[in-house]
Amino acid sequence: LTLGGTFFLAFWPLILVTIAAFSACYLYFGPSFVHFASNRLTDPPPYIDPYVLL
């Protein structure tokens, strides 16, 4: 393996722990754990001219 390949292999435990934690949260909380922010009806922040901030 090249140096880049062995460096990537060092992060497999972190990757697996992240996937396992996300999967556990999804199984515990159900589909409401992942949301797409489609039910939020908020206005965008007001526009502020950058020159006013100077």
C-alpha cells in the first residue's frame, strides 16, 4: 500500500463508529431523527448592506 492508502486505513475505526452511532440514533428515534427542513416556514434573514457595516 502507498502512504495515502495506509493513512486512510487508520480512520476506519472512526468511520465505523460514526456509522454505528448514526444508525443507532436512527433506529432509536425513527425517521424523525433525519429531517429535511421542509416543514420550517421561516423567513430569510434581512439583507444588510456591507457598506453600512463598515
